Amino acid sequence: MIKTIIFDYDGTIHQTLGIYEPAFREIYQWLTEQKVAEEQKIASSKIAGWLGLNSKEMWDTFMPELDQKYKDQASKMVGERMIEQVRKHKAVWYSGAEKMLTTLKNQGYYLVVLSNCKTAYRKAHWKEFGMKQWFERFSSKNGDCAGYYPGISRPLSGDRRQKTGFGMCQILWQSVCRMSVWIC
């Protein structure tokens, strides 16, 4: 039997806030310059609370009254800024992540990442961190794991608070949800 571990990425392996917060703050300033948002102090903890939400959920939570065209544009711009930061080598993984992944890989685990991130973001991280050396696959944006991952016959989707799984993965997810890791 192949042992598979499915990881969330942002906030689990990757210290996302380091590139997300500056990108968000820059684009929020742009929104104020467009006169569609008022200047305000936004705590880092509030910004961190949006990690794990997809961009639509984030903007609908933070500024439900904002016109959809601005939400879409702001979301796109935040994503672009984050990718720029990855390419400038500003993105970092949590301390010990590489060692842990190497140990698991050497023990014969089949390692996979499932994320709700967009494809360009996924590809930037895959290249920047040389993720191929550890992971068999990094699926994003409603990636379907059926047929790709040993031991999983139905898709898993979502992120952190939104994760859902099936069968044994669902049972395991309920018991390790704070870890953002599935073991199947």
C-alpha cells in the first residue's frame, strides 16, 4: 500500500503572510486612490485571518459593498504582486519544512499539495522552491485528485476552514484539521 500525505500549502509549508500582507496593503492603497475605499488601519491579524479563503470569499468578507469590478481587479493585482515577490525570492517556507519533507520522502511517502491558489501562483512556487524533489503533484484551483493520488478515489477540495474530504481522509481531516495535512 502506498502511503500518501496531502498537504495544504499556504500557512502550512509556506509563510504566506510575508508576501500577502505587503501585496494586500499596496492594493488597498490603490483602492483608496480610486476613491472606492476609505483609508483605515488594518491589523496584521485581520489580514492573516483571510488566509485560506479564496479571493472572492476574502473580498466579500472584507468589503462586501465594493463593486465587483474593483474586487476582481484588486484580487488580480494582489495575486500579481505575490507572484512578483516569489520571483524576487521573498517567499519563505517555515523553518524545518524542507527537512521534514525530505524525511517523509525518504521514508517512502507519496507527498501531494492541494490548494485553492491560482495556477500561476502554484507554478511560481513549484519553480522557486524546487518542489518536484519532494512532491509528486501540486494541484490548485479546484484540482481533482481522483485518478492522481493512490488511495484516494474522490476529489478533495477547499482550504483550511473550508476543507472537505471523503472516506478515511474525512475522518482523519476531522482529527487533524489544525495541521492542514491529510494522511491517507
